[in-house]
Amino acid sequence: MSAPPAPRPATRDSGLRRFLTGREPRPERCGLCAVAVDEVRHRHLVDIEHRAIVCACTSCALLMEQPGAARGRFRAVPDRYLTDPDHQLDEGAWEALQIPVGVAFFFRNAALDRLVALYPSPAGATESELDPATWSSVLGDSRLAELLEPDVEALLLRRHEGRCECYLVPVDICYELVGRMRLLWQGFDGGAEARAALDTFFAHVERRARPVREEGPA
């Protein structure tokens, strides 16, 4: 899957838009049935055919969790966050991945039958070339890689303060992070506001992540 557009971030200028245009901003709607959904708390689907993330109401998301729904075109994004304390990555492992920044995420594109590596940048989600042999040596034997669901989940990595963190997360939050970084990025290194947002984002992921040993057998 090439980089689908990130879910639209909430903006702080809706009041200004309303003043300038005289109209309320359009509500977020389910991409399948068009019912209005809560702008912050709603599910997402991955549109396999168009390689895009689609907002969904609860009913449509539950429907797409059923095997064979919509002939497999849509897949509901799960809500699990996992970490593997027994699988540690060092600086050498990060260098082997050849990611030019300190954050990246990896997912398996089922249609193309290959792994995709992406990282945030001022231009949005940027794809990095990923050698399958490198993936195997760095992450291939990890429990998180074994559990990773194609298209809808990602391994989210961060190099920070001399250590590397790795989480299995819903793929939509990775694009949320990309959108947030693109909105806040300033200068060469992103700037203080972007770094603070990154810290807040990973603190949220860390709070939600459960040890993979609690997940049971694959």
C-alpha cells in the first residue's frame, strides 16, 4: 500500500473559517453510509482497492470485521497496541534500516505482497527502500512481526535518547502522526513544537501498549 492520506487532523481555525465564510465546517462522515461521525472518536477502514484510509461509523466498522464483507475490499483497523520487552533494538539495528529520521513505521501490503517502510517528513509520509533481508535480520524474528496484520497494523519505531522503541499499533495512528508532524514541522529538525507533539504521541502509545506475552499464541 502506498501512503494513503492521513485522517484529517482537527484544526484550531474552524472559528476563523466560519467568520470568513459564514458557514459551519462540514462534519466528518462515514465513507460507506455517509452518516455523521464524531470527528475525534470514530473507527477507520483500509480501502484495499484504492489504498486509502476511510472514516467509518461503528456499525460499518463492525460489519467490515466480518469475513468476506464487501468482498474483502475494506478491512477494519483494529485497536490493539503491543510491545515486546524481550526484543530490544540497538543503534546498529536502526542504522541497518537506513531510516534518515528518528521515527518510522512498517506494514505489510497484502496486494503487493511486500513490506513498506515510511517515515514522517515535511512533505507527508515518505517511503524508504527496505531490503527484505534487512527486515528479517532486524525485526523478522520478533513476536510483534509475527502478529502483524497486513494493511491494517504497523510496527512503529522510534530512536530516542540512545534507545529504540518498537510498538505494534493500528496503522491509522501512524498516518495521524504523519499529518501532525507535517502541520507542525519547522526548520531542518522539525522544531520544538513538533518534538513536543512527538513526545506526547509516544507517551500515549506507551500507556496503551500491552506486553505481547499477554496476547497469547499467534
